[in-house]
Amino acid sequence: MTVLRYGTLDEMLRSYSHGTALLLDSAGPVSDAFIMSRGTRDLISGPVGSGKTTAAVKRALRAAMRQPPMLHNGKRLQGAPRFYRLNVYRTTYKDIWQTTVPSWCKILDPQKGVGNLVGSSPRPGQYTLDFDDGWGPIHMEVNFLAWGEDADPDSLGGTEATDAYLNEMPTLREDLFVNLGRTVGRFPNRGEIGLPDDPRIPYGAIFGDANAPEPDSWVYRDFWGPEKPEGYQHFRQPGGLDPNAENLKAVGRTYYTAMVEANRHRPWWIKIKVHHKPGYNRETDVIYADFDDDLHVSMLPLKPYPVLPVLVGIDGGLTPAAAFMQELPDGTLNILAEVVVTRGDEFDLAEGMKVVMGSPRFLGCEFAFQCDPAMEAGEDLTIGSMRARLAKALGLPTLAVKLAATNDPESRHAPIREKIKDGRRKLQVDATHCPTIRRALAGTYQYHRTRGTSERGRAVKNPDSHIMEAAEYGAMQCGTEAARIRKTERVRQREAKRSGAGGKAARWRPLARKVQ
């Protein structure tokens, strides 16, 4: 039997000698936190070469060592065996045997007497390890399984395990992740190891690893943004060129600098694989290529300033949307809130807008509305234009909802581009209240290209494009009086002007003043 000795985390699996395995050096604090976590839904993400797979193997070993011994006739006997079963998933058996299994065996190598591996492509594989950690015998069983496009969730019924590990999680289907919840924590079950039936005592985990995901993936939604469900944990490693990058002892800094040099013509690849930022694993023509999630997103809620007007951009159509923002005196544009309606009308949009405007967060704020000029088109003599109907639903006169000067795409894009070009930090998106805008800026808001040409078209219409266009109409107010001065302040200025006229009608002619 292999004796697995360990003291600190840094000592685990350091080397193989005389059938003894010690722990490998720590890759870094993020990796260590993932290894030691008892969470039931955990993801570790990082650039290539950051030691994510190694961390997953270490975590499995830790989980095996934490297993309580089996009960015998309801009693826990000293030296009773402990059992741990891990199911590992990839999309295909080719991936399993070419990537996952070799990575596993770099750490727990059967050829060096550590465990036993059976199976071959294109079939499942199984790794077993019997060892003693100083507290008693442990039987560890690891099943390598494929879950392709044709897989049936019902087939998971016979795959009961202690935990499940999703290698390269974004490549796997969401329904696998969902349905694995009924298979983990089943071998052994709580009763067999005397674990109380108490949700406060976690048992049965699904964990995975990933590079930075695509902005429209389920992994991005569930783990990356503020919308992740309760109990979901994301262990995000720094980028490969960051000062605190992990696993440099193993790969070195030149590992990343060489990759950047060789792939300068593939900035999208460098963004994901080296800098560890969400994007597409292919070249796409994103509209806001300078957007940086780390620079332009606030993970803390942004507080509106009542002394400044709230700029509201509105996009109409069958999926109307509204974006709420403020331009600060230093030019920074804070995007504060969003309302996105799926298959609704202006009345549905108005209801969502009133909820935002009436919330305590916007207490004392005044609003400046600007909409897509197309909302004035096709006016019905009976019910009025979409702009008029929206204004009425908001309890406002039609003229309170102003028309943007243009809906030309490049004119719309310009104000936000100006805030973020060349690494500027003049844009802050509230991650909590604007998840769709954040995702759109990260890459789902793209130009349409005609196949076989380099010609840019308009933005691709998708669920995220409408709120982004609304945000652009709002941002087009930046630098204007509407962005700097509240209506009440303009009224005060007019009253001061009236008082200063000293009763001379020639100096104050209300009927001749410019309507704002």
C-alpha cells in the first residue's frame, strides 16, 4: 500500500521515491484556496499553464483524506476503511485519453507505483489508489467518462460518486452540470459514514477548471458575474503576465512572454489564454475591443449622485430596453442600472423603468430621457408614436423623452469608445445591476460581417444588443448641459436671471427664451 505523507500543503506530492508520494509545491494562494475548499459548486479558472488540473487532483486527494470511515453495525471502528469515488468528465474519450488522463498521471503516476490505471480510448478509464495517510486506509477510485453532444442525462443514473470533476468546464454541456447534482454524495451515502443529514455539513461536490469563458456561456453566467447562485464559488487566478501570476515556479515568466510574442496577430487568443479575460475562442469583430472587465467594471454597487441628472437611454422595438447612467464632473460615465424586456412593449418597459426610478437607490434623482429616433416613426394618429406612448406610461409629457440626434451606428458607438480607448478608465459598469451590459461590452455586442469579406455591417441583433444600444443613446448625452445640470438647477438659474433683470422687460422675455 502506498503511504501518502503530508504536513503542509506545500509538501504534498513533491516527489516520488520508494513508493512514497509527497504533495507538489503550492502554485499560489488562489490554487491553495480551491484545493482546501469544502464548497459544493466550485470553479478554478486561470491562464494556460497556471496549474488548474494539478489543483483539481490535489483537491480530490484532500477530499479522499477527509472522508469519514465506514460504519460497521452502526459503529465507527478504529482503522475502518475510507472510500472515495470521483467521476471525471470531458466531451470525448479522445480528450480524456489525450489530455485529461496524462495530466492526472503526471501527478499520480501508475508507472511509478502510485495507483493503477485501466482502460483505453474510446472507452472509459479507471484509476485506483489504495493508500494510508496515517489515519487509516483509503480506497480512491477515479472514473474517466465522456459526455458528448448525444449524451442523455438519464444515463447518469448509474454513476453514483462522492464528487464530480468537470475538466475544461466550458466545453461541457450545462445539462451535465445540472444533472450531476443527483449523483454526487451518493457513494458512500451519508448513512454509511455516519454523516448527519444536515445541509450545514457539505457532502458531495461538483468542481471544475477553465480558462476565461466566452461571455455568453453558462459558465460565465453561473461563476463569473454577480448573478452566480448562492453557494457557487469562483477561484480566479491572476493573468500570466500579472505580478502575482501563479505556478511560475513550474513554467516561468518566459512561458507567457513567448506565447504573447508568437501570437501577436491573435489578440483574442492572448486575451483569453494569457491575460485570463473573458472573450471568444475565435476572432470576432467586437464593437468595444478596448473594454477591459478588470478596468471598466465595478464589483461594488455604484451609488447615484442626486446632485447630477441621471441620463436614461432608451431603445424601442419588440425587445425594448433602458439604461441608467451619470456622467461625473471628471468625465467618468457610471452605468448604474438596466431594464431589459424580452418580447414586450413600451408599457412593459415603462413598468420596469418606474421600479428602478422609484427605488430608494435613486431617491432625490432627476432623469433626462433620450431615445432611439425610430421610436417617433410610424406614428399612429389614434395612439401616437412609441415615444409618446412610453412618455404617457411614465406620466411624462412627450417632449420629456427627447429624440437622439441620430441612430447612425458609428455616432452611437463614439461616446463610450472615447471613455475606454487607450486603457482609459472613464467608464464604470455596475456589475450587480447591469449584468447584460457587462456581458455585451465583453464581447456579445459585435459587428455583423458578410461571409468572405472584411466589410463591417451593423451590430448583430441578439438578446444583448438592445440594451447596449439603449446605453449608447444615454451616453450620447455626455458633455451636454443635460448631463451636467439638473432641471431644478436650471430653474434656479432662470429665477436668478429673472431677479437680476430688475423689472426691465427688455432684459427678461420669457416668451422669447430658448426652449430646452
